[in-house]
Amino acid sequence: MGRLSGKVAIITGGARGMGAATSRLFAAEGAKVAIADVLDDAGAALAAEIGSAARFYRLDVTSEDAWAQIVGKVEADFGPVDVLVNNAGILLFKSLLETSLEDYERVLKVNLVGEFLGIKAVAPGMVARGKGSIVNISSVDGMKGANGLAAYASSKWGVRGLTRVAAMELGHRGVRVNSVHPGGVDTIMTNHDGGSRDEVNQRFGNIPAQRVGGPEEIAAASLFLASDESSYMIGSEIVVDGGMVLGHYYAGMPGAPGAR
Ligand SMILES: NC(=O)c1ccc[n+]([C@@H]2O[C@H](COP(=O)([O-])OP(=O)(O)OC[C@H]3O[C@@H](n4cnc5c(N)ncnc54)[C@H](O)[C@@H]3O)[C@@H](O)[C@H]2O)c1
């Protein structure tokens, strides 16, 4: 028996990166997986790789109409949706004063409005059945400040607030809503020039893990929240960041890497 046997899951942004790792893991644990993304080729290739437990569905998370359609299609193909992983996201590095209104709204639309629409699309069915799990992917940037991330951090803090409200409103109706807060993860988003894992690790020398995270390490947290093992978790925030939000080392001082 897999940890998600008999469950149907929609994973947005499922075609690559963390979403792809989550799709593979959920299928390996017995779920039927709807890979929902705007990347047609990558999504179809991943569905073919996984086999009959997965299908690709084109979904732009910012479209309310597209959300209504995908839920109907997934239910017709696989049955009622038990799990939604709201994972699709985009990153923008720009100083606050250089961030245009258009930039700001574009990031919020995908990262925050997309998750809001996803909840609105799947929750009514989950409430009617009295069960369901929604996993919202936020970030450590939804827990702290960071230069260059005015739009992104706003969106990820927003996801954290949205998660708490949804968890309160839906929790007493059997639908658990929780968030996952990854730190640096080795995907195209962080590693856009395709550096080796060793090269990317260099950038994370200042955190306790001393390395970047792998997409499968974040997928493991989503798996736990999606499964019935987390049945008493409502509105929780799971931080998977190699210690990034703890603080930073004072280089060379006692207790720092390489010091005594
Ligand atoms: N990589 C990191 O270091 C990191 C850290 C913290 C949080 N996150 C978050 O994790 C999630 C996954 O990111 P990733 O690192 O795998 O990045 P990624 O760029 O590899 O994957 C993001 C996926 O989202 C999809 N997507 C983008 N806009 C979409 C839209 N409008 N509709 C549907 N799909 C859309 C992309 O096509 C892509 O497949 C994101 O929410 C991201 O903000 C990433």
C-alpha cells in the first residue's frame, strides 16, 4: 500500500522542478496524478514517463475558467480530487523601486491569485465529501525579508495568510490546508544557468545545511501533508530550508562553519 493509495491529486506547475518531483513521488506512492502546467511538452513527457497513473492537463493557474474545466476533466478521468498541491510559481529579482506595477501584479497573479483560484476550484467538492488536503507552496521568502524580492516575497507572504484563512474556514469541514516553505532548491528557478549541484552548493555556504536542497526533499513534505499521516495538521507551516530562516553565521566566530 502506498502512502497515497486511492487518492487523486492535482499538482500545479507539475511539469518540471519541484512539481515534477512531487508528481513522480505521489504516483510512486499510489496516487493518480494530474500534472497541471502551461508547459505542454514537458508536462506530456513527464506523464508518459510516469505511465497510466499520470496525465497532463494544460492549466494556466491565473484563469478561473481553466480551473473550472480542469477539475471536471480530472474527475471524469480519475475520480474526485482528494489533494491539490498549489505549486506553480514564478520568480522576479528586481529592486523595489525598479519593480513596475505590471511586474508586481504579474507575480502576485501567478503565485497568489493562482493558489486562491485553485482552492476555490477544488474546495467545494472536498467539502461536499468531507475530506481533502490542500498544500500551498510558499517559501522562506514568505517568512522574512529579502532584497530584490518585493513582488515575490509579497506573494509568498500572501500565500501564508491565505493558507491560514483557508485552513480555518475549511478545516472544520474536513479539508486540511497547510503550507510548505522551501529554502533554496536546485531547480531552473534558482539554478537558471544549469550549474552543477556542487556549483550551486557554493551559494549556500552560509546556512547550516551548507548546500542547496533537492526538489525531492520538498516533495517529501508535500507527500506528508497530502497523506492521512498528517491528519491532525491544519494551517501548519512546514519549513524545508536547510536552516536558512534561522539566521546567518558570523563568519569565523565560534560555532560557524570552519571555526571552533
Ligand atoms: N526553487 C526554489 O529555490 C524555491 C524556493 C522556495 C519556493 N519555491 C516555490 O516552489 C514552486 C516551484 O518552483 P520550482 O523551483 O520548481 O520552479 P520551476 O520554475 O522549475 O517550476 C515552476 C513551474 O510552474 C509553472 N508555471 C508558471 N506559471 C504558471 C501558470 N501561470 N500556470 C501554470 N503553471 C505555471 C512553470 O511552467 C513550471 O513548470 C514555486 O511556487 C516557487 O515559488 C521555489
